[in-house]
Amino acid sequence: MAEAHQAVAFQFTVTPDGIDLQLSREVLKHIYLSGVTSWKKRAIRFKNGVLTGVYPASPSSWLIVVIAIMSTMYARIDPSRGMIDRIKTSLPFMTVQTQMVLSAILFATGLWLSFIFLLRYILKALLSYHSWIFESHGKMSFSTKIWLIYESFCLFQASLPRLPVPSIDDTIRRYLESVRPLLDDEQYKQMETVANDFKKDPAPKFQKHLKLKSWWATNYVSDWWEEYIYLRGRDPIMVNSNFYTMDLLYVIPTHRQAARAGNVVHAMLQYRRKLERGELTPLRALGIVPMCSFQYERMFNTTRIPGIETDFVQHLKDRKHLVVYHRGRFFKVWLYYGGRHLWPSELELQFQRILDDKSEPQPGELKLPSLTAGNRVPWARARLKYFTEGINQASLEAIETAAFFLTLDDEAHGYDPENIRSLDLYAKSLLHGKCYDRWFDKSFTLIVYKNGKIGVNTEHSWADSPIIGHMWEYVLATDCFQLGYTAEGHCKGDINKSLASPTKLQWDIPKCQEIIESSYMIAKGIANDVDFHGCLFNEFGKGLIKKCRTSPDAFIQLGLQLAHYRDKGEFCLTYESSMTRMFREGRTETVRSCTCESTAFVRAMEDESTTNEQRLALFKKAADKHQNMYRLAMTGAGIDRHLFCLYIVSKVMGIDSPFLKQVLSEPWRLSTSQTPQQQLNLIDIQKFPKYVGAGGGFGPVADDGYGVSYIIVGENLITFHISSKFSSPETDSFRFGQNIRQAMLDIRALFNLKEKM
């Protein structure tokens, strides 16, 4: 999704320093630092694991083993085959009784730990089995059935295997296959020559370093991906990186702004507590394999801090306040009272006090958040110069250490069936707002509109959209079906009027006005160029696609290929985001959706001489190809993350690679992503069909391309979020939405399925 924008033509400067062992000292340094970071994370997780139970055993199991060994000793049975006696002889200066007890405890502990490590090894080996994902739907081999029985015991993070490094041969072969439909014969021959030259040299040198890193670090991709794709980017993160998530599509539980904010914030605090206590059930990929949960760790109390050369992500422990922005003023609101969370009614009172506050913003305060919307270097310099002492430092620290950021917006947005552009305006408001009323550096900004509608703007470096989507589903379900509202639309519960009022943050920033205004103008230029269209496709949905005996995602991706060809008259490099969370610290991988099979299908659809039977055969072949690529990406056999890491090694080693340079500079003119739906299944949409989410989206990726996010909502609705740039004469988001609609209908017609599910 939005990472596709950052992944094109990124550059950084390093100083190479090679040694004669054909290993770069600078690369080794990077690998070492990656490993140190990984080991620090492991230490923290190990500490948490001891507090909640030693996986896969528990502290009580250690005691049981010790008691069992001690019992056998007193029964004059030696289960250790003499090992306890050998341990006893190495324990001098003790009584015989003490030596016997201590040696038995040491042996029991060693036996217990050995059993744990054996179980972990077995579980990791089980989770490294991926043949199940390539089997036909509804068909399961005997080996997979046996595997599922054993795999059902794998419930914990430590079970997950490391992301494997694909072979150079496989990656080059799949890359050449992916670009074949985009190149003519001469261009392809040239690319093939460059790729084969790279495969011979220097690819083996680069691969050696990646293998080394994969052994040492937890994940050979994720830390470099976060640093070079996100944190080293110096362009604005607003629109270019951040993404948004919408409210329920058809329902507004209350039109009282303060009440909606009160319930939603309380639900978020409940979710944070569950997260910190480890009470959330791990999600499973396709309902089978547990997925990595490390990204959840930085959801709250997290801020991206600007730097001159690179930003960094600051994550803190539990914070007891949030910061609220309303009409240009900042307020600090405490979230705890008497050692407990504030109740929704108490939060409503606090937010209503802010809404009723008629004070004016201080000089420069109104557009202060635009610093986070502009270029990163001016913001970093301004932060160092104007926000490192006095009241500015204290106020900025309150924002950056807050649990999250809340904007009480003075506009009304949401879906209006009478206004075809209502979703467009709603999306643009969530994506960039007025360019100065969201704190784009916070892990997420909660936006509550004056009509009670809500949404979230999320900073991308710390996590991907399924993570925030998981929290969002919990919040919406808790808000509507657990907390609820009174008949007048207020939060339920008594009002504690003795609560201290929110504290207004103070600023002294007259000298910073020029930088603030400059950042605002840059951000405003970006926002004004965003052409957005929200398209509700309700002619059919997942229910009918299932009757076609094909994957809904493959169906939609082929529809997007057909729509794009009709829109521009050509094919383009297409980015579809896939996840790699079946591996430890996995994030995303790219599925290159434009294939020889998909282009053959699209051409057949546009060729009047081709019969529907021929088109249908080509469709099924293209859909099968797409599904296989998606499975490869999920199981660690993708193309782009491997090439990305090879490129990082080449830059650090100072070895120029024409092949990698060209690969990493290719623009993704069609960037797509599917928003996950019903990860928690807390709302029965069959029983409550109006309580469906609208999904979310991201800004345009290429200057002359489209960004498309879609969500398959239940059985009968698919929502598309389409972005492009007004400045490009080649794109029009509304037109592309109409092309998508017609393409989907034309594909359905191939199956002769006319009825609406």
C-alpha cells in the first residue's frame, strides 16, 4: 500500500570499508547492530514471558519436575543415570543432604529446560511446513491433516520460524517473469542479460551477507525496511506515507461529538489494557497458522521523532494522558482517576469542557501541527531550535508522550447516499484534514467529527494496516454493542463533576512562525493535489464470487487490471501488499499482480473475436497464477523484499549494481491493498448488516498512477478507495472507479451468474 511510494528510488549515503575476506566491514557493522537490536527485543520479550509463564511450559511445571525427581531420589531410584551423583561431586563445601537436594534441583531444571527447547524446535519445524497453503480449496492431503493436529498446539510467538532468504536463482527467475508482459522482446532481452550478469557477480557476495544476517537477526528484512523505506525518507509523511481508516459505513451511534469521543477513547483504553496484559488471542493466517504479533507492541504511547538524516520511533511505557486538538488549541486530558480508567461519561465531560472552551489559539498555535505535515528536515531543525527548553519543550513532550492524539474536528463528514462525493471528502479529511489539525507523527490520530462520525490517521513506520484494523474492529464493536448510549445520545454512567478540567498547553513560538507557515504551504500543495474517490460496489460481493469458484482477491485484482487497461490503454507494474506475519517480525511482501496470464486475459476481454469460453479459461488461468504468487509471498518466497535487501547490501558495500538500481527505481503506477475485514468477528453482520466498516485507504503512489485500497464487506458489498493526482492529465479517480465497476460486471458476465446474492 503506502509503502510502495517510499520504496521507489530511495537513496542513502554510506561509507564503504571492505576487507580482504570478501566481507564488508560496514555491512557486518549493520548486521551486528541489527542483531543487537533483535537481541534487546528478545530480552524484553523473555522478561515478559517469565512473568506470564515460561513458554511452552509454566513456572508450576518446573516445580512439578523438581518434586518428581526428588521423590524418585528418596525412593532410591536414580532417573538421571548417575548424572545427579556427578553434579553432587562438583558441589564442595556443603553437607551431604544439601548436595543431594541441590544436585537434584539442578538436574531437574536442566531436564525441564531441555524439554522446553525440544518442544520449541518441534513447533518451529511444524510452522515451517507451508504445503497446506498451496493445496486446492476443499482438498487436504493426509500429511496436512496430520500436521494440523500437531500445529493446533502452536499458540505463541516463540513458535514462529525466521523469514527464509530465497535463492538468487529463484528471485531472478520470478523477477524476469514479472516484467515480461511490460517489455518488448528487445527490452526483455537486455533486462535478461543484466539480470544474469548480476546473478553471476556480485549477487553471491550480497547473498552471503543476507544469509549471515538471517542467522543473527530475528528477521533479515524488517529493521532495514523500517529504517530505509520509512524513517530515512525526508519528504512529508502526510499523504505520502500515512494512511486512514473510516468509521462504520451506514451507522452513527450518536451525533453528540463529546459522547462518541468518550466511548471510543474508553474502548481504546480497554484494548490497550488487554494488549499489555497479553489477553488478546493470537490471530491465525487463514484460520490455521498463528501470526506474529510484534507490531502491536508500539500501537500506543508511540511517536515518530524527526531527525536531520533519519527519524526514529519513540515508544514508551503506559502513559496516563492524551492530547486533544480543537480549534487550534491543545489540551492535556488525564485518562486515570483513583487508579482506574476514566469512565466514558467522565471522558465525555472532559471533552465537552474542551468543546465549550471559547479561548483563542495562542500566536502560531493554530497551524503548529503542520510541522509534522511538511518536510522532515525543517521540522527536525525547528524542533532542536525552538522546542528543547521551557514551555515549548514541556508542551511538545506532552504530545509526544501521550497515549495517542485526538482531534475534535469542527467539520461534519461521513457517507451520504444523496451525495456521490461524500466518501471522497470524508477520505480526504482523514488523510490530510486541513494539513494542520492532525499530529501526523503520532502512532495514530483519532478524529471525531462534530456529527459524531470518527476515523483514524495512522503513521506507517511502526506497523501495517491490519494491526490498526484489529484495534479498530474491537473499538467499533465495544462502542456500539457493549458501552452504548442513553436515549439522549450521552455516554452511560454517572458524571463525576469533581474531575479537574483539561489543562491547556502553553506555547511561545513567534520565532517559529515562518517555518510553520512554510510547512503548511508545502502540505497544502500536496493535499490539494490529491484526487480521491470512494466507490461502493454493491452489485455483488464475496457471495457471488464464491460461486465462480475463485478467490475474491484474485477476482478483484483481475478486475483492476482490466479497468487500468481500459483507463490508460496499457499495462503497468502493479503492487499488491501481502503479509509475511507467519514468520517472526514479518511485515509485508509485494505480489506483482500484472502477469503474462492476466495480460492475456485482459486482451481477450478487449478482443471481440474471442469467445466467452476462451475468456473464462484465460481468467481461471490468471486467477490461479495470482493465487500461487500470493501464497509464495506469504511463505517467504516473494521477490521484492529480497531484492530490496540485496540493494541495501550493495549500497553499504559501495558496489554499483545496474540491475538492482533499475529494479528499485521502477514506479508502481498501480498500487493496491486489501483492507482486512472481521479479524475478530465481534459483530455478526448477517444479523446487523448496517454495522459494517468502510475500510480505509492511502494517497497516490506514482505521480501518474493510482492507489487503490479495497475491502470485501460481507457477502454483497466491496468498497474501493481510489487516489491519484489532479496534476496528472492521465489519471482521474472517479473515472477509474467507473472503469472498475464495469470491469467487475463484465467478468461476472463470463460466469452467467446474474442473481444478486
